[in-house]
Amino acid sequence: MTDTDTMRDPVCGMDVSPVTSVTSTEYDGTTYHFCSEDCYHTFSENPAQYASA
Ligand SMILES: [Zn+2]
């Protein structure tokens, strides 16, 4: 894995940079980054659904 600079938004599947991501959260020991507040809220309402990958 060499593309450590990019994370995948688990809600919409978009690639986001941890540096520029609007918001992030930690769930089950993993940090997730989101492209928008909307995706963050969607994730936080049902994290298990999106984090299961
Ligand atoms: Zn998103």
C-alpha cells in the first residue's frame, strides 16, 4: 500500500485526503474521513453499516 495519503469516505466512496477532509471520526479503532458534514452525520447515525468493510 503506497497511497497512504488518501482515505476513502465510507459513506459515498469518494477519495478524501486526511489533510483536507472536512471532518473525521474514530470508530472501532479506525479513523474515518468524510468529504462533507452530510457524510459524517450519515456515518454517525449508523457506523456499523459503513465500517463493516
Ligand atoms: Zn462523502
